[in-house]
Amino acid sequence: MISAKWDGRRLFRSSLSLNALDKLFQYTGEVLVEFRCLVHQFCQITKLMENAIQRSAVQTAIEKNSLRLQHVIVFLKKDGRHYQIIFLSSFLIFGLFRLGWFEYSLNFTATFFACIGTQLLLSLLSNKDYSSVKSALISALSICLMMKSNFALTAVLASVLSIGSKFAFRINGKHIFNPTNFGIVLTVLLSGDAWISPGQWGSHGMWIFIVGTLGFVVLANVKRVDTAMAFLLSFSAVMFFRSIIYQGWPLDFFFQQFSSGTLLLFTFFMITDPVSSPSNKFVRIVWAATTGVFAAILQFKFWVNGAPLYALFILSLFTPLLDKLFSGKPFRWNSFHAMSLLKPKVKTPAFLKLIVPSFILLTAFLMLPARSEAFCGFYVAKADASLFNKASQVILVRDGEKTVVTMSSDYSGEPNHFAMVVPVPVVLKKSDIKIVEKKLFDSFDAYSGPRLVEYWDQNPCWDRLEIQEDALPTMFKSESRTTTSEIKQENSYKVKIEAKYAVGEYDILILSAEESSGLERWLTDHGYKIPEKAKEVLEPYVKNNLKFFVVKINLEKFNSEGRGSLRPLQISFSSPRFMLPIRLGMANASGSQEMIVYALSSKGRVETVNYRTVKVPTDRNIPEFIASDFSGFYKAVFDRTFEREGKNNVYLEYSWDISGRNFVKCDPCAGNPPVYADIKMAGADWIIPGRNGSAYEGELFITRLHVRYDRKNFPQDLIFQETPNKDNFQLRYVMNHPAPGPFDCAEGKRYLKELRQRRYKELQELSFLTGWDIDRNRDYLQLPYGIIDEMPVNRKDRIDKTAMLDTSIVNQKITQIIDAVGKKQLNAASVLPTDSNPDLNLVATNKDAVESTVSASHFQGDQKWLLALISIIMILFFINRKQS
């Protein structure tokens, strides 16, 4: 009984425990469900809070950025000079990184330090107004953008003159001259080391949009839009009437003149200077318009490069008189404050609302592609024979206003089909026409052509080094076919034969014409076939009062002399125009043409004014296999550069100072330097025979320019200018040969590893220069390529010869050279390497130090009087300060 009772209790307790556990589990589950709901709700609340925080942060950031933007706008509008500094700085950065102005970076740095330093110094001595540093910064930027110089000292001179003029030439608190204009014009006129380079910007319609748009922003802040528009409209009106209405040039000829960055910077950032322009609004507009007309006359009548700057310099002299006769509210830079932004806006006049839309429409029109339609003249033919005009070569010699043009072209065809028409500014005399030998061009081409330099590595397991150099001249040509059409007959010629000569195998006529149609008909009736597009370019030359140099072959003389090719013709004349009329040559060209120009000048490098002069990439390391086809390699390099830099540029291939005093005529030489006979034959009459054993005496600089031109990309003839730039430049490509083996030392194994890396870099350089794919030359990375086991015999001989050379002789020669430079008695023959003095070849490695000594002494000796000019300005400054 007792056991049964205990069993029942156990069962009862067990059932109670199970029920309790069930309830406990059930309750726990409910709690967990509620907890999960709470967690879910908490997560949602947290997410909502995070979103709210993010929205608040974003809103706060927007408010902060908006406030900062407002501060920036207030800062910019507080002073109109802030916009000028930002925009001019952006133009300078573009020039450095896109147009390659890094070679003038030292001059730019000197300009900034000189402008700001001079401003601070003169402010300290006068009015203690240090806020004018902004104006000094604008002057520095403008000088960097508009003027080039060889030496940093010249840039410093322009800076001191610019800032000094603000303190020295003042009347009633206003500048007489625009400071930058004053400094640039005086430095260019007086130093002989500075020049204005309008072509440095290129000629693209995009410049009109960029500079014009940013310029309007600046002018709107200083209220000088009327000044810029008055100058630009008057200048363009005169040029449009002359070139389009009167002379009949196509529209792209006119638009080319307004795509120059220098002209646009002058329009929007120089002539509009409110502190140096007349105060009266109406007088200021008339003054700016007069400046535009005067600048146009200087440009087309007197061929003055940078004509607007000279026009402004002259007319600035009348600004004080105009301010005295016509009163106006004087301008102060501090008249614009941030509080002015809170004032009610003044309603903009209707004509100002039309300016910006009209400007944008005009820009869009200018940027439309021109209609696609060589050498100095075009080739015409009798009967129906087709002519073949290949790459042309021209030698230009400029001395003052005298120009000598020597023309050579690869004409292919029958001699009786040859004729040539060249526009010339004057009636040539018979003594002005000569025939030269073709070898003259061969000599200049071989000397100035691109060159390949070979170096041999030293085996690190050896103790000797030897270098071998070689230079290969190259020139390539492209072909184009002429087009012909019949010309409709007219009743009268209105053509006059000014002169008639027989020179060698050529019969020459000098023609003048009153109408282009009469000239066309005269040529047609006398058996010349005129290209159908010749009328477009003949008419402007006729209206510009140019004469026409017409040449054809005298078959009897040509056959009697038994010559297989035509000899080059040379003409000389005096004219302020320094140009090549290439547009006439495009009349018979179906595509682009090539022209090589060799320019000789006594001043320095020759560059184009209306087109950008671009340097072809040089001093690059290239693979060894290029030696087998160096001409093909350079053709690919030029094609690649032509596509990358633009199709309306002129490309610099060589420039060198070959004066009689300069003993290094090339480094290395692709061909023999021009001798006295070649230079005289080319027309450099100022060169005289040398004395004391020298080849010749006189200053002479050669420039080689390569032009690939067509009707679309070259709407104007080539206009040149002589610059004082005497920096040497050459197309030089370096090929490094590997050292001969064996490489049985630790340094040799390291050399082989570095050799593979070097060759890969050479392939990368080759791809950049030519666009060729690296993968097709992967075998070049294999080290056995080009490795030789032993040294060639001729290399051993040269090493032994070099090893026996007494270095004391070299040091003695270097000392003699430096002494000669100091005494200004240096001549070419005293230092040129000769067979009897092979040790002088090593002296050439020190040419940079010698040339820098020559340049520095020349600059200091010829320009000491400029210090006197600065002293005069300082005296005027102190007198002005005392009076005030």
C-alpha cells in the first residue's frame, strides 16, 4: 500500500513538472517573440535615426558649401583683379603643360619675383599701399603670356620697367601708360633680346570662345566691355574691308587673324585697363576705336609684328590730355565692395544683353569647318600635260628688309611643259635673278637633317669605354597632282609686261595686272594651262599690287647644256614683308604638300607669326633595329607629331648658331657645316671671308622649318619674323648598342638585367614617337639580340688611341678657348677639330660652358645702357613723389 501510494505521488509530481515546463517554454517563446519585435522596431528606429542624421549632415554640408561659395563669389566680385589673376594663371598653366613653355620657366619665375619685389619696394618708399601687389601679379602674368626672351635678366628688365612706370609716369593718380604694355614695348625695342610671338598660341577658333568668354566676365566687373568692343570692332572692320571687300580673300583668311591668343589677350586684358584708359566713357570708346584702326594700319601697311601693342603705347600719350579736356569719373580698384552685392540690381541695357549671345553665335560660326578646296608659286603647263609637284625646298635669307628666296622643287615631267608663277612685291631687275646649283640644297639638307647618334655601352667587366657617333641625314617627300580647267576668254588683258629676261635655261617675264581675270586669260592665250582654283588666290595678289614672276624653260638652251634636271632659281628684293605666298601654290594641289624652309638670319631663329611653330620631339632613346630604316622611322615620327599637335602648325627641325665666332657648328654633325661659298651663294651678303685662318666672319643663324600644308588648314600665307632667340636645337635620336661579352662578373650579370629593362623603355619610347605596336618587336627584349662576343678591331684601335691621349693637352686647349672668349678673339678655325689635332674633338664637350660665357658677356656688354634707363625712371619716381 505504501509503495503504491508513493508511486502515485511521483506520477502526480511528474505531471506537474511537465505542465510547468510546458508553460515555462510557452512563456519563454512569447517573450522571445516580443523581444524579436522589439529588436525589429529598435532596428527600424535606428535606421530612421541614421537616415535623419545623414540628411542633416548632407544639409549641413550643403549649407556650409553654399556659404563658402557665397564667400568666394563675394571675394571675386570685391575686386575685378581677382578674376584677371585666375584667368591669366589658367592661360599660363595651359601654355606650360599643353604648349610646352617649360623652356622659359626660369624667365617666368624671374618675372614673378621681379614684379612683386619691385611693387613692394616702391610701395614701401611711397604710399605704403601693399594691395597693389595684385596689379603687380597681373603684370607678371601678362609679361609671361605676351613676351619671350633668351635671358631671365631681360624678363627682369621688362618687369622693373612695367612696375616702375606706374610710379614714375602718373598724373592725377592715373597711369599714363598701361604698365605691362610699357614694359614689353620698351624691352622689345631696346634690349635686342626680347620678342613678341603671336604664333605661340596656335590658330584655333576655340581660343576666341575661351578667351572671349572669360574676358567678358572680367570686363563686366570693371565696366569696360565698351572699350574692348570698340577696339575689336574697329580693328576687324578695317581688316575685313581690306582683306575681304577690297582684296577678295575668302572668309577663312579673315578669321585666321582673330584666332591669335595674343590679340585676344590684348583686347580683353590690356587695352581695357581702367587705370590707364580715358575716364570719360564716350571719349574712351573713340580712343579704343582709334587704337584699333591705327593697329590695323601698322599691321597691313608697315608689317609691324604685335601692332596693337605699339598702337596702344603711342596713343596712351594722349590719355592725360583727353582726361583734362573731357572730365569723367576716375576709376578706383577699391570701389567694388562686398556690400555692393546687397544693393538692388540695376537693369542691364538692351545692347549689353545682345553682346554675349551675339558673341557666342559668332564663335560658333568661326569654328565651323572651312570649305575644302604650294610652294611660292603654282606650276602651270602648256597643252593638256599633267604636272607632278613633290616636296619643295626654299632657302630664305633675311637682312633688314632685303629678302633672298632660292626655290627648288622636285618637278617631274617634260621640260617643255614646265612653267612657274611667283608673286613678288617689286619689279625685279636682271641682276636680282640668279641660277644656283642643286648641290646647295643638298648641302643644307644633309647638314640640318635629323640625325642618329650611336653609343656603345661599356662592358662592366672591362676598364675601358669608347663612344662612336654617326649621323644620317634624311628627307622625305609627299606627292600631289595638279588639277586644270579651261578659263573663259575676255575682251582685254589689262596685263603689262614690266620686264623680260633670259637667265640660263629660263625665259622670265615680270607681269603686272589690273584684273585677275585678265592675267588668267593672258596666261591661257599664251599657252599656259591655269588650275581652276587659281582665280581665288590671283585676285588678292593683283589687288595688293604684287607683280608676277613667270618662268618657263628655253628648250634650246636646256638641251644644248645637256642637263638632266632643272636648276634652282634665286630672286632678291627689298620689302618689309617677310613671307612666303604658299596659297598660290595650293591652286594646283589635290592634297597636302611638303615644304622644307631653310632660313638664314643675322639675328637669330626664324619663326612664323600667324601659325604656331612646334618642335618635333628630340633626344629620345630608340631601339637598335631603327638603324636599318632611319628615314622611315623619322617619317613616322613626323606623321605622329603632325596628328598629335595639329595640322595647322609649322614644325621646327633644326636651328643653330653658325656664326664665324662659334666653333661648334653642330653636335653631332649630320653633314658638313655650310662653307663660305654656300653661304654667299644662298644670299647672305653680310658674311665676309675670315681672317687669321677662320672660314668666315659675321653673325649667322640657320633655321630649318617643315611645313605640311593644304587649303583647309593654311588659309593665309606664311608670315615670318626674325627673333633674338639663339638657342640651338636639333633632331637627335640616340641608339645605345650593348656591350660585347663575356659577362662573367657580378656587375656583368646586373648589366644584362638592366639592359632588358632599358630595351623595354626604348620600345615604349618608339611607340610614343611613331604609334607602332610594341608587341611586334617583342623579340628585341631577348638579350642575345645584338650581343656580340668580342670587340670589333676598329673599336680596339680607337680605345687605344684615346687611352694614349694626354689629358693635359685638352685642359690647355680649354683654357685657351675661355681666354679667347674673354678677349672676343674666338674664331672658327682656332678650335675646329682637324686631322692634325684629334685631341680637339674632346674639347667640344665643354661647349655649353663656353657658349654661356659668350652669351653672358654679349648681353652685359651691349645692354649696360638699360641700367641708365631704369635709373631715369627711378629719378622720375622720386620727383613725382616729392611733388605729390
